[in-house]
Amino acid sequence: MAKKGAREIVGMICKDCKSQNYVTERNKVNMDVKGRGKLELKKYCQTCKKQTLHKETSKLK
Ligand SMILES: [Zn+2]
């Protein structure tokens, strides 16, 4: 698991309650090439008890 490279661990936070519910890996190289904004995904939030939009955050709790 000690891979070197441009991978980065990012958290996914619920846009409704701001809880960090998921952690995912992200490829920095692709991110730079794309030059896009942050990831947003629909995921289940245990706090809201429903599917909500989750936004990428680099600040891990
Ligand atoms: Zn939530």
C-alpha cells in the first residue's frame, strides 16, 4: 500500500449538515489537468438520514 504518486486522500462532506461521511482517494494529476472545481457526489448521509450532495474537502477530520 506504500504507493508513491500524486494521490491524495480527500474527505466528502454533506452539504446539508457539513458532516464528513466519506473519505476517498483522488488523483492529483488528473485534477490539475482538468482544472475543474471540487467533486460533488450524491451519497447517503447518516446524520440527515437521506441521500444528500457531498462535497470534496481537503480538510480531514
Ligand atoms: Zn448530512
